[in-house]
Amino acid sequence: MTERGDVVLVVDGDLAVRESLKFALEIEGFAVHLCAGGPELLAHPGLRLADCLVLDDKMPLMDGASVLDRLAEGDFRVPVILMTGHATDSLRRRAMLAGVRHVLEKPFLNGALVDSIHDVLGHRMPSI
């Protein structure tokens, strides 16, 4: 469990995915807030208070890249983990240039999401 109750914002267009991620992350001790898409995230009152953003790449209205562009315009400096159904080299390069810390392919295996969140929050040293 986390010591501080770190705040994780999860953004995904699929309600079932959002709810299952919330359940799994709350078990790990994170305070989790959910958004259904980019516009809702950008208007979320807790956006600037988040410790980590878990963002889906493919969403209706505004994809992950567009959300990242808007966040950069607003000088948003919280670590971002990008979720995708298909992690291409092009997507990984684009995400890296946008400052994304991890790109994870769905479905997550072996605690990859929790490990990535702990990594970006500095709760443990990354694997060598």
C-alpha cells in the first residue's frame, strides 16, 4: 500500500475498464479518480492535485495524443502512463517525446500498471 494515499487519475472511454482499474488500484492504496475522456479530464477539479495520470490512447472525442498536447499547453507536469491496445514503435516514440513515462499494452500482465505507478511515484527503484 502507498503511504500517502497517492492520487491517480484514470482516463479511459470504457466504463468497465475504468471501474476495474479503480478497484485494483484502490486495493493497492491509491486514491483513484475516474474520467471518461479528455474533455472531462481537462475540466476535472483535481487535475493539478494528481500524483499520476493513467491515460488511454484511443478514446472518443479526443485521443491520448491530443490530451497530452493540451496538458503540455497548460504546463502540466504530473507523470503520465499511457495505455494502449497496440503499442507500436511509432506510438512509443511519440509518447516519449510527449514526456510519457511508461507505455503499457492492454491487457496488463504481472502487475505492470501498479509497478509502473510505483516507479513514476518513486516508491521503489526501477528494475535493472
